[in-house]
Amino acid sequence: MKPSPFIYHDPTSIEEALALLQHYSGDAKVLAGGQSLMPLLNFRLSAPTALVDINRIAALSYIQQEAGQLRIGALTRQRTLEFSALVREHLPLLYEATTLVGHLPIRTRGTIGGSLAHADPAAEYPAVATVMEAELVVQGPKSQRILRPEEFFLGYLTTALASDEVLVEVRFPIPPPTSGWAFVEFARRHGDFALVGIAALLDAEGEQCRRARLATAGVGPTPVRLRAAEQILEHEGLTEQSIEAAAVRAAELVEPQSDLHASTDFRRHLTQVLTRRALRQAKARSQERQG
Amino acid sequence: MSEQRQLRLVVNGEVRTGQVEPRKLLVDFLREDLGLTGTHVGCEHGICGACTILVNGEAARSCLMLAVQADGAELLTVEGLAREGRLHPLQDAFWEHHGLQCGFCTPGMLIAAYDLLQTNPTPTEEEIRAGLSAVLCRCTGYHGIVRAVQAAAECLRGGEE
């Protein structure tokens, strides 16, 4: 199949892109890396009147360290994040998740903003943004707003972005240097969408856990923060028993759908197994960094 | 016909120009407009990897790019791997180690392997398998392909093949 005809625009500034989106009032799609939108166009599952290709807006591609955050331009390629020393040093969880996004040729084009705005519930980045409590900077024709992941992800492939808004930046708070992290997932084939993914971030000292954060991919229409499981770790510390209790609790907190790829029960089982693995790995990494 | 766009790009070291509808996929432009049929069209949705080419030095799916997006870019397709009548070490290794049978996935395999070796010149077998998971082969199987990439990696590092 080939895409049906569309009017093509490739603006070189964000202002121009926003004006175009306003002009088409909902009949235009933003084309970023194209690794999700292009298949939809090729299959004609999506046939917008116009495409606003933002790939020539150079100002949307950057990685900056500022105010205890890494601020990443929405058009920054996944491949760029994978090979960025700043990301590797300050956001090892984002790095680890990036290596699980599709394959290298997909990451060459795929962008962080595109993945978040597409909001596939099985994708890695929405879970990472959720667990890291990232700030999503959304630009509209008149004003800018900053959304928390819980405000941004509304449902299956659905975000709070209005038709005349563009996600322009993602701000990740840099975790304390002794924190531990893990992104683990289960996929049938390397590079496929995960059946279940778990992102874990621990701010720990020895077996004491100041803050635990857990988020899921693939077990609901949006990423799920596993707050009740996090609390077990914050109250009881990072012992084998509390990790097990948190994993059991995690599986109770999710409501996965049954589909062609996996049943509800299997996804719930995976949630428990992967939460345990993620927590053990995050704990080990935190201890390693504490020396 | 909808609007046509002019484009100018470098393919395998040569400046090429064309005129396309914006909806034309890059892989179709390469094959139909430039006559470079070495790049194959498989699934057309980014899964099979047969259409993988280098865009500004990095492997990407040419079925997930519009031709107009390549305006000003530098591309390398499988036709550009051989230099002065000599096969690229990867192509030699695929020949020697039975890295292909029907050949449909081969252009994608070669380009994906090329990108893998330029980002990681000393991959382990596991890393090669992970790297090549970007391209699907439905006949030869992967053992010969993995052996070919191992041999090519050694050759490119200047060792004995």
C-alpha cells in the first residue's frame, strides 16, 4: 500500500508549524520520525488532509543540562539519545529504555517527542517519563503549558495535545547519583513491542529506600504508576521479602487487556516477575553506586 | 496529480535529482525514479528491514521516509557498497559464509550489518544477533549471516579472515 495524497508542508520554525496546524484545525498530522505514523499512512489507516513535517525544525533537537534537569528537544532522535554521554551519565534509565526501542535503524529516525505524542501504551518512553516524573512542554499558538505524564497520557494513543499544539521539550529531573534504576521488558522477539515492561527508580541508602518509583508499559491504556507497591518499599526497605511483596502488589494493581499476543493472566504474571527483576537490578545498581 | 516537488540528493556518491509527489516513499523513488532496484520493498511498514539504507551515514528504513524528506541528504544503498569493482568485505563474507539464499533480505542485512559494525567494530555474537534482528530473513536462517558478519568484522579490523 501507499499513502493517499496529502498536502505536504515542511516548515523550518516552530511558529510556522503551529500556524499550519491552526490553519488545518485538526485535519493535519505532525510528522516527526515517522516510525509509527508512516506505517499508518502506508496502510491508509490514517489519511490526513495535510502533513506538517517537523523534521526540518533544527531548533527542536538538543540535549541540555539545566536546573537539575536534562531538557531534551522533542525532535531529538532516539539514536542520538543512545549515543549521548550526557544521557548515559545522568539518565541511565532513559539510556537503558532507549536501547529497547525498536531496532537501531528505527532509532535513527524515531524521536523522543514522537514516541511520547504517539502514546502507544506498550512503548518504553511513556513509562520512563511516568516513572521519572518528567515535565512535558507543550507549545500552542498562543501559550505554552507544562504537563505531568499523568496529565499528558489520557488513553490508548491519546494525549492531552490539542490539534494546534506540539510537544516541544521533555524535561527529566536528574536523579540523585546513588539512585538505582532498571527497565526490563518481555517481548516475543528482540525489538518488538513489549508484552509488559517495568521501569523502576530507587533512591536508596543501604537497604533503606527514601523513594521508590515504579511504572508499567503494556498493561493498560496508559502507563500505570504502581504507588501502592512503591509504598511497601518505602516503608519496609529493600529486603528480599519487601521486593517480593511489592511485586505481588504490582500484579494486583494492573488491569491488563487480553489480546492476540497475551492473555490478561499472562500479562499479570509478567508484571509480577518483571517488577521483581527490575527491583533487584535497581537495588544492586544503587548499592554499586554507593560503593 | 497533486503538487510535484523537486529534489536533489547524493546517492552512492553521485548527485541525483528528481521530481516527485510528496507521498512517494523514498524506497519507491530509489527503485522507480533512479532505477536502483537493489533496495527491496518488503512489508512497507518498517518491520522486515529489506529496504534499509544509509541516510547521512545511519541505517534507516526507506519505506518509512518520504522521498521529499531526503532532499539534500546523502544516501548509500546496496549498489554503493562495492568500490571500483571490488565487493565490500561484508559482501565477500556473505558470499563465503553462505549469508544469503534467495537474496531478498540481503540488501537490508548488508546495510544493517554495515551500521552495526561502524557503531560497534567488535560485536559479540549476541550483539550481532541483536543488531541483525532489525532485518528478517525467511529462508537461509541466521547462522550463515551471523558468521559472515563475524568474518567481515575481523576483516575490517585488519585481521586475517
